[in-house]
Amino acid sequence: MRLERDNFCFACGKNNPRGLKMDIEIDTQSARCTYKIPKDLQGWPDITHGGIISTILDEIMIWAAAGREIHTVTAEMTVRFKYPLPTDHEVKIEAKVVQERKRIVLTQAKVFDDERVYAEATGKLFRVP
């Protein structure tokens, strides 16, 4: 399998009209993004849908590996929701690689602001040649 970027990814693709268009910065240590979740991505009124939170955590972990020039797809992910995340509220999203194995890359991520961590995730990512 060969992975190629086409700018149509739901989470980060700038050409996807229904996508999140996350603007992610990377280096060899981590990936990060500031994001304001639109109201139309709510679950309960004014609360971000848990699937959207999971998506942004998944995306940022993939980019943390990409910062080390490792191409991956998600094998397994665990999300811990700590507080309801309001829509139209700017948050930071960060991830880092915590361990590299032969076929698997282990990552951690969080969604937070200056007052609290809203959700955390761990990921096992498959390396893709």
C-alpha cells in the first residue's frame, strides 16, 4: 500500500468541502494544532460530538508519526473523555510519539485549553512502507 496526500482528508484536507481543515504543525517531537469546533459538529446542544473529538485525536497522532517521516494508519485507539467539549470554543490539540517498534508506533494525544484537558488518547499505529 502506498500512501499519498491528495488534500481531501476529512480531518486535514483543505480541498474537502465537508472536512475539518485542521491546520497542523509538526516537528520530530510532536504535532500540534489550534482548532475551534463548529457548532454544526455537536452531539448534544452546544457540546462537540464524541466522534469528532476522536477524529481530531486520531489525526493529530498520525501527524506526530509523520513528523518523524513515518507513514502510518491507525491500528487501535483508546479515547478517554474527561469533560464535555463546548462547540465554538478554541482548543489546542497535541500529540507525540512515545515509542517506535518494528511494525507499530505508539502515540499519545490530548485536547485541552488553559483550564482543562477535555480528552486524551493513546494510539497504536501500523507502519506503512
